[in-house]
Amino acid sequence: MRLLLVEDEPELGATLARVLERRGFQVAHRQSAAEALASLEHELFDLVVLDLGLPGMDGLQLLQRLRGRGSTLPVLVLTARGGVGDRVAGLNAGADDYLAKPFDPDELEARLRALARRAGLRDDPECGELRLDRGAGAFYWKSQALELTPRESALLAGLMERPGRAVTRARLLGLAFGAEVPAQPEALEVVVHRLRKKLAPTGVQITTLRGLGYLLQPSRGDED
Ligand code: CA
């Protein structure tokens, strides 16, 4: 499970990352909301642990941004004070759970596993006859797995997050290439082109929205 940990206290963050890694999570530790936002652009995560008290943009604002752009990523917030106001604000901003500091790592782990279980109960994303099996991390057309490169997979996963709605070029570039911006200006188009070919038999197509990005949608069915 890929987990994004946003915690500005270096020692606490490093300790948490170590504990969670020992327990089988793959942890990316970021110390500010800005760094966390950049990672969310470039990587796919299954869970977020978010400290509310961060310098600059705080955790609540980060959470609002995330939900504002339609992300349903499960988020557990860490509140320093454990005050009712903090918890209510966190939940109102779209947190799925909260934990007051100081806490026992066992409890954090138990809460995260519960969150992941609940998230796993969500339906796998689908578009037409194309389905992303979250557990396996693979795309299926009917019962057939698509053979995709890691870049193609990352790009398709980004489009599957919101079928029928535009996903920006910047977001897709980030997902496919990470932080390293490809030298070729047409690099993204090349991946899209190859992906389109592989999707051709599935009846799902990638539509270019000039100036906006791309969207994934079922192509029109055969004429009756
Ligand atoms: Ca803090």
C-alpha cells in the first residue's frame, strides 16, 4: 500500500515512516503541503496521513484542495490538540478519520488498515468494458488483462480516476513521467498515441480536449 505521510516535525515524521514501513506500507514522507501537492501530482497513492499543523499552507487547506479537485483518496488527519474543533474541521474538510497526538503506532496502523479496507470496498473504476483492478493494479477488458508499460498504466490510471471528465495535460505528464520533465515536447502525445492503439479493441477511447487535456470515455457503440 502506497502511503503519503505529510508531517513537518522531522523526527516524528521519520519515526512514523520507519514504523509504517516495517509494517508493510510503502511510505513517501513530505514535510510541507507544497511538497505533498507536488507528489500528489506525480504519484499515485492509496492512503494519506496528514498532519493538520503545517507551516505555510496547513493540512486543512491541503485537504480542501484535494477534495476540491474531486479526489476521493482516503485521508487520516493527525491533530495536535485533539480538540473537538480541529476534528470537526478536519472531518468537514473531507477527512475520513482522525487521530489525536500523541498516539500509539498500533492504533495508527489499525485505523489505516480499516480505512484501506473501506476504500477497497469501493467499486473498481470502470469505463465501458474497461476496468481497473485496484488490488492487482492491472487493467482488464472483459476478462483479458491489457499489456501496458508503466507509463501507459500510470496515464490510464489517471484518466480512470475520473472517466468522462477532463484530466489536465500537466497531471498526466506528472503521472507518466514523474518529476523529470521529458525533453521532448511531444512525449505525452507519444504515450497517448500508443495507449490509444492498445485501447482500440476495448471500445474505450481517449479524447483530446484542446487546451484542457484528455478524457476517457466509451466510444459510441456500433450502429444498430
Ligand atoms: Ca505539525
